[in-house]
Amino acid sequence: MLVTEFSTEVVAASERFALWEGATEQSHMRNRLRSNDHNDFRARMRVLDLAEVQVAALAYSHLEIARTAKLIRQSDPEVYLINYSLGGEGIVSVDGGDTTLRTGDLVVLDSSRPYLGGVRADPDSWSHVTVQFPRGLLPLPEKTAQSLFAVPISGRSGMGGVFARWLTDLNARAHEFTPADIPTLTSVTLDLLASVIARCLEAEESLAPETRKTALRTRINAFVEQHLADPAMTPQTIADAHHISLRHLQQLLAEDDTSPAAWIRHRLDLATPHLNARTIQAIAEHWGFTSPTHFSRLFRDTYGISPRDYRNLPPKACANRQQPCAE
């Protein structure tokens, strides 16, 4: 199992804070913790273990964290810790200076550098997602990443938004992954983070070509999902939105043995298992299509068949995956 679920509510109220201290020391690193709710500390944690990379969602009402110079001298795993705030209010303090963290902010922390942090949130909802991994895994020069230490990065738009959405999906789909997915999940997570940092510092030339490609594919993925119901969306508009040529888009997707049209079709494939149980108009509305006509046109353009004709296909017609197939 890649996922571990943990809750302090498995013990008596008076024992919960101590249980949390021990659990987070094992899952993350040793810090000095304090909470206004230490007499009854309700907290949850879900950890997705990707070998060297760990993604964890946490929920609690109030917690203060101190990574002190003394603790660093005693034990330092030499890791980066990326926090993505999902709700509540946060603060990070370095060298006496305080920085407020809002919902949607990302922040890079380093186990080898002292800092103070604090969060106030709703214990019934995930307050933030953290990513922890050895510093040497990040495909960026260490001095480049260090320049953004404890600096808020917006996860509400741009590459920060793409990375934040990726982390949200990792948490939401944590139980769906298998050990075979670990290399891909690890690679995409690190490449997206490197792209976020490089974009913030206008240092994208320091990224390896494969890292840039991974980030671009993920950005295109998010763009298509957001604009699938837009009648004006075509392979050319996708290319234009990402400042690349149509030929470049075709080459990029060809490396995954697909094409722009087939890639759009893959998004529509998500709905096809329900076509026999729901009306075509209901499917269109599910995907945000206000015009059933546009949905039918896009379906025909990408599949070469109308949704209505698809319903009449015999099962063997889609056995070779050349037609859209219900699962």
C-alpha cells in the first residue's frame, strides 16, 4: 500500500498531541511543536509514499512549528519541504521576519535552515499538502531553489496553479495509484516544481529539456480540460495558447504516441462509459457544454462518428480501440 492514514482520535484526548509529535517526527522530521489545542489535539494525516518523494495532506485546528538550529545539528535529513495551503491562515518566520501565507500559496522550506511556522485552520478539512524529498532530486541548481526559501509562490495561476492542481489531484486520487506509478508520479512532481521555481526566477534556461517538456505537457493537459467545452478550441488554439507552433504540439504529443485530436478524444473517453445510461445532452452538460450541437460536432471530429451512431455500435466494433469504447 502506498497510502497511510493517521488520526489522533484513536487515543484519549489527553494523549493526542504527544501521538501527533511522534507520528510527524517519523513521517517528516523532528520539530518543536506547540498548539493552543494540545489538551485535545484533533488532527489527521494522509501520506502517499512515492519512495524518495512523500506527499502528505494534513488537517488540524492550530499548530506552531519550530525548526531550530539545535534540532538541525542533532538531525538533518537534508530535504526540501514544499507546503501548499488549502485553507486557513498561515505564517512563516525566518531571521525575525514574518510572511503571511494565504490559501493557494506555495512555499519552499529547507530542513537545513531554521524557520518558524504557524497554521490556523478547520480540523475537518485538509489544511495543506506537503511534499518532502531529498534536495539532490530537484532538477535545479541548489542555489537557485534556495533563493526562494520561505517566499510565497502563488498556486492560483500560471505554473504555480498547474503544480497546485497536481498536488490536489495526488491527494484526491492517492488510493488509486500502484507501485508501478511511482516513477512517473515522482518525475512529474519534481519536474513541475522545478518549472515553478524557474519561472518565478526567470531561470528556465537552467532546466533540463525533459523537465521543460514534462511541465509543458502538464500545462497543455490542464488547458484542454478547462476549455473542453469551448467551441473555438482546436489543436491550433492549444498551440497558440502555449506560444508554440502546431508542428511543435504535434511533435510533443507524438512522443506519447498520440495526436492533438486523439489527446482531446482521451478527455471525452472519460464520459463514454456513461453514454448508455445517460442522455447525450446530460453527458454534454456534465462536461460543461452548453450546446449539445457543439458536443456532437467535437465528438464526431475526434471519433469520426456521432454520439448517437456510437450507441448503435456492436461491441466488437471497438475491440481494437479504434472506436470509443464503453468500459
